[in-house]
Amino acid sequence: MSLQDDLAAVKGCLEDLVRTVGQLERSIAAEKGVTSGPPQSRPENLVTIPDTPYDSGLWTDSDDEGLGARDRHAP
């Protein structure tokens, strides 16, 4: 097979996959009684967490989770 034949076969498989996933989504929606429509948006109660590092002062006097307090030793 040539590269063009391989690409055509992959494209056909991809189109079949897209069609099958669409049918699956429609059948699941029908089972749940949902009508097809635009995709639902994200819930409005989500909180955005910034990428900036936290202030290290927040962790002063805290225990290392699972390791216990810093000034104590395991039995």
C-alpha cells in the first residue's frame, strides 16, 4: 500500500469513528430523555485557581500530611 492509500484508510476509519460516537451520544441522550442541542456550558459556580505560588506563610506551623508534626517522631 502507498502512503496515500494508508491516509485514505485512516481518514475513512476516523469518519466512521466520528459517526459512531455521534450515534452513541444520540442514543445515550435518548435514554436519558435529553433532546439534542448545543453543548452545555460549564457551571457558573466554578472557582478559578491562579497559577501564582501561594504565600509560604500560609504553611507555617502546619503538619506534613501523612508524616505528622515536624517536632515529633514516629513511635
